[in-house]
Amino acid sequence: MASALLIDLYELTMVDAYLAEGLHDEAAFSLFVRRLPARRNYLLACGLEEALTYLETLRFSPEELAWLESLGRFSQQLLDWLEHFHFTGDVHAVPEGTPVFAEEPLLEVIAPLPEAQLVETYLLNQLHLQTLAASKAARVVEAARGRPVVDFGVRRMHGEDAGLKVARAAYVAGVSATSNLLAGQRYGIPVAGTLAHSYIQAHDDELAAFRAYARRFPDTTLLVDTYDTLEGVWKVVKLARELGPDFQVRAVRLDSGDLVSLSHSARTLLDAAGLERVQIFASGGLDEDEVALLLAHHSPIDAFGVGTAMGVSADVPSLDIAYKLVEYAGHGRLKLSPGKVLLPGRKQVFREEEDGVARRDVLARHGEALPGRPLLRRAMHAGRRLAGASPSLEAIRTYVREELARLPLEVTQLEPLRPPYPVVTSPELSAAKEQVLTWLREESHAS
Amino acid sequence: MASALLIDLYELTMVDAYLAEGLHDEAAFSLFVRRLPARRNYLLACGLEEALTYLETLRFSPEELAWLESLGRFSQQLLDWLEHFHFTGDVHAVPEGTPVFAEEPLLEVIAPLPEAQLVETYLLNQLHLQTLAASKAARVVEAARGRPVVDFGVRRMHGEDAGLKVARAAYVAGVSATSNLLAGQRYGIPVAGTLAHSYIQAHDDELAAFRAYARRFPDTTLLVDTYDTLEGVWKVVKLARELGPDFQVRAVRLDSGDLVSLSHSARTLLDAAGLERVQIFASGGLDEDEVALLLAHHSPIDAFGVGTAMGVSADVPSLDIAYKLVEYAGHGRLKLSPGKVLLPGRKQVFREEEDGVARRDVLARHGEALPGRPLLRRAMHAGRRLAGASPSLEAIRTYVREELARLPLEVTQLEPLRPPYPVVTSPELSAAKEQVLTWLREESHAS
């Protein structure tokens, strides 16, 4: 359960001011990514489940309220309001696992202004992390071309929560398993693992270590690069001869060095020993580019362990994600900050498809009826999530596969797509922007 | 409290095998960064406090044990051992806030092999995150040349735990305040904040918004770039005239556009109106390079709000950090994987100084007595932290300032330092490596 204090101070000062001013009309905030990073042709929306849980359960405890009061910055009106706070609004969102593009809302919050403002920080924090992670992991899965990818990243992910949520997002994106037991327990994600160099090192010789580990875990994967990779493979062959029919080792793991040549040599050694069924598992600083390169060189690798680069989304460690007021008290709202111009009003996205393949998205006003498949659906009403808003992780994985198959091939490939997948603004939305600009000029310049 | 399941599966399978094999002699693991990223001349060690708390409190709950049992992978011996687990070992570590270089241990764990192995994942996860974050934040603080830097990053940090721990690490590194209330409550870090564009947008005109916010929070900072930055500043001037002596606004905040020219123009406007005491606060996609550039252009900026780039350490989102077995049962241990060669045995680092300025570090064997200041100290004995191992955050901040002042100037500057600060290996440590190599060849090739 998230602490209610995991918010920016200014959310509370603004709410305090809203309450004092009586600004509690309905507001709509839109959460979206302003622009795609150069190395992402699309993003996979992820994190809605956590967002809905937060909105349903967010409460301020007596200790938290006492601490806030101790700051001496807030009105009694605010403290009373927080004491009785529960979220009463609506959420429209694209389902988890939906491919999205720049400016398309991942979700919209429709609620009295103070409520919708209060939840900004946490919704951004969670949607950002999981969308970032799922989008990266989808690239690694794509690069592996059907071979299993195992998430090994928890040790260098950014803290405990990332360790858990990134494992979830990677699984959503098609990763097969995780080394992270907590993610296994919490989400039912298959867990997998091999052994570390320390285990080999703790034994006086490598073969003795292999023998002992295979005795305890007969179908294990043995790590062979502690001293010399091919000598390590050779010791696995020795062990196979020693154990005869009891030898059930599933794979050898290569974790360093030139994985192209080592995997070829290891395969040759294993095959020559009649160990065709022993697979080759590769890890060690891999990312989607490395995986693609290994396979482009026909490396006989059966599965990949991918850690840090996927776990921190190393090439793109953040998204330009924002949560912006787009409507208040019935008026569309926008801002004009350079590079951050905002389209007003609640929105819908229509994905137009031809022969089952998306050809463009139309960003439209909420309520417009246009050709194509609408992507945003109501996920929460009056503070309660709707039936169907929380599909199982397995259902989300299936949905991701189906949705990615509906994108043009060049969108899901690793190479940057120029020009990007087309997203156009509906005429009605463009007109709405002009109206708000006119209204704003009149109001603002009158002051 | 961290879940005991936030570990890699292989820690448990290895411990299971160690127990079955009776490998419970004393082991030493060393946690260090293999090499410095190109854009980091040093790292600030951070996260020890969390590591010690983890080691003191790590327990497996009945629910966690039941889930582990349900996997059907583990022996009853392991499950019994986990049920009664508490950490009984020692920790030697550099104090939080110590500048460290490649291969220098941040901490060493000395404990029975299964215990020392079990805690690998979490120690890496926490030391990595906070060291990464403190090292990045120190650069931003350096760039700001004494001007306050406020952490605004929680919304795009990687999850809840990063939101909290990165705020802590940034404060350790010299950041002045955070927008994150949880970090304020948990660690006593000063909290700060201004207001968001949504507040301005929710009002029908900008001046009305400024008026209302300043009424509620007289000494606030007003965000002026929602529509047009200089018009925004002009409205602050209008408000000052309107309020007369009641006008106490502390600063205007510029959040977009060309901050060099906007800050100069804003300063001119404010000064011309007699508002010399109104400061200029800059934010919006800043990092250390942007901050340095703004100041190189003599931009009249008094304080900086820095968010995402600092919060995810955008240019270096991970470190090549490792936790490696260096000694077991009285023997030094190493590994020879390409690019990952390990020095055996427990270590000490001696920082040699001349006229109060460090000139080189000597990486030595534990127990050696060499010239220079030894950096590693015992922080925990028999599972309990020692008195003095948990200084206050304020004390750590002071220590950081002192330690950075003892480094050569070129080390703390932003530009990459080539050649890097010198770290040499003591003759005794070099000899120890040769001894282990010889021993290993004899043992391994005998098999």
C-alpha cells in the first residue's frame, strides 16, 4: 500500500488553495507522453492496475495528518478534507498493454478538481515506470524472435518497488519469467534462475561445484564462465559421462566474453558429446541490440537472461510523461509553454485498421464518433473500478501479443521509424483548440 | 520493511545446496563498482543505512515460507533454515557519503556462506540506487555553484522506493530540499514546492490565479510560463503594485523556453519595478550540463528545481556494481571471466593525502598497515550495527562536503578526467592474486 505522502508538496498547497477558493467543480486531467523517444516507435501502456488500486484505497492516516499539521503550512480546512478523503471520480483509460503513441492519453481522471489534483504524483510515478519498462521489454522480446527472455534485473533496478513493478511490466510485454521471487509471489509470474559465480568459487574446483549443484537440482542450468568458458563446458561434458542416464542438466549459461564465438564453440563441444539436448543460455550485459546481433550471427542460443539494460530501460530511462488539466468547469483548458503545448478537453483515440493492420490513429474529442477502434474505456466510476477493468496478467499478455500483431511490422521492429506511425488530430479537436485559444485571449488580456 | 522475497531465486537454490553440502564456513563478499562510467569522475557511496537495517531485520514470515514451500523446489532443510534465519555476520563499509572509485569496496559482508549469499540481491539493489543517485546529484549541486537545488523528481523516478531513496541520496549529496513529502516525513528533509500549471489553468485568468495563491501562501513562488513567460512576470509586477506592502512573493519560476534570455528579461522587468528581492527560480528538464550552461551565460537564476534527469540519473542510469565472493574458508577467491576479473580477499582502501588533498588511493589487503587514511570501517558485528555506524543525515551531508573538498578540484568538476584519479593495488594484494591464481590452477586442473 502506497503512503499517502508519496506526493509533491505542491499538490497539497494547490488543493488547499482550491478549497479556500471554492474551486471544486469537475476537472479532467489527461496523462500522456508528449513525444516518443527516438528509439521507441511505440509505447506499451502499463500500470493501470496499480493506479486503480491507489485511487480506491488512498487514505490519510492519523500519523500522516499529524505530520502534515506539524509543518504549519496548511489550513485546518485542508487537514479536515484530507482526513475524510476518498476518491470519488471516474477514470477512462486504455487497457494495460495497449500500444500508444505521442499525445495519446494513457488515462484521464475526471473528478472534482482537488481530488484530481491530489493524485497526480503517484499516478505519474506508477504509469511512467511500468510504461517505460514494458516498452523496453517489448523490444528485447522482439529481438529474441520467439526465444524465452528471463528478467534478471532486480539487483540493479531502481529500488524495491521498481524491482517488483518492472518484473510485472516485462512479463506483460512478453518476457517469460523473472528471477525475482517477490514478483513471483505477488503476481504469479514464473520464476527462474541458475547459479552465481560465488557458488562455483566457493568450491575448490569447478567440476565439483557442477556435480554438487546438479545433484541437488538435476535439471539445472550450469554457469560455465567463472574461469574459462569452454573449459567449463568441457567439465559439463565430463559430468554427463560421469552421471550417464542420471545427467539431466538442461542448459549451460554463458555470461561473459564473445558470446557469438563462445556459443558456437559450446554448441560444437556439446553436440560432439551427444549432448544435443543441453541448451545454451546467454546473459551478461545484454540488451535488445546485443540480442539481435547475436541472432544475426546465427548464434546457437536458446534463451536469454536480460538484466540491467532492460531493468532500468538504459537507453531511455525516462519518458516525457505529463498529467495535465484539460478541462475545468465545462471549459477546455490548455497551456502554451514552448514545447509543451496542450490540446484541450477530454479525448478519445480511434485506431483505424485495414485488413487487421493499423494504418493511423485519430486523436479526437471525447464523445466524437469516428471510424476506427476507440482505445479509451471507462475503467472506474465514482471511485470504484468497473467489472472487466482488471484482467489477469495472462489475459494482458495475450492482448499485448494481439495488439502488437495489429501494428505495421516496421513499428514493432527495433529500427527507428521515420516518419513515425501517423497520429492525426480530428477536425473537431483542432477547432476546440482554436476556441479555447480565443476564449483565453479574451479572458486573459482583459485582466 | 523490505519483503524477504525481494531476492533472486538463485540465492535460495544456492543456499539450499550450500546447506546440503555443509558449506557454512565464513565467507567474505565485496560490494564494489567494477568501473566508473565515462561521465563520473568519482562515486558517492550511499545506502549503507538501509543495508544495515535490512541485515538487522531480515526475517521470513510464515506466509513467505508457505509460498516458498508451494514452489516445490526447496528442501525442508532450507525451509527450516529460513524460518530461523537472522543475520549473524559482520559488515565493513565506507561511511555513507565517501567518494569512491572503481574496484573499491563500498562494503564487505563477512558471514557464514549461506547468510552472506542470501543478502546479495537486496544489498545490491539498495546500494546501487542510492550510490547512483547521490553521484548524479553531486554533479548537479556542483554545477549550481552554491545556489540551492530542489529535487522535483518523484513523479518520474522509478517507483515508490526510488521516489523516497533518491530524495535521500540527493539530500546527502547536497541538494537543499525535496518536493516529496514522504521523504520529508521519513528523513526530515526540508520540503519545498511552488505550484503547477493546472492551478493557473483552472482559473479563468493568470493574474487571478496569482492573486489567489499569494493570498493563501504569501511568500510563495509563482509559476509564470503557462501562457507567456514575460507576460506572466508582468502580471507578478501588477500583483505587487496591487498588494503594496502585503506583496511577499519570494520568486518567479521559469519552467520552459530559453531560460538564459527569459531569466535576463525577467530580472530586468522585476528590477525596473523595484522588485529586486523577488528571486528567479528555474526548472524544466534541467540537468548538470544545463545548469552549468545557464550560469556560464550569467543567467540571473537564484535556485534550480531539478527533476527527471537527476531522479533517474539519466546519462548513467545504472552502475556496473557487483557483490562478489572474495574469500571462503580462509582462501582468497577470484574469478577470471573476461572483463570481470576479481581481486581476492578482504580489502582496505588507503587514501593518501598531501596538504589535505587526496593524491591517490591504494587498494590493499584487509589488515595491511599502509600510509594514508583507511576508508573501510566495521559497521556491524554479529548482526548488530555498531555505535556510530548510523550518523544523522545532516552529519552525512557535512561529511560529504568535507570529503569532496579533499579531492583534487578536477575530480569534482563535471568534465571527464583523463587519466582518472589514480587507484593502485598494494604489492601485497597483487601478490595475493598471484597466489590464488596458482592455487586455483593446481586445484582446477587436477579435476
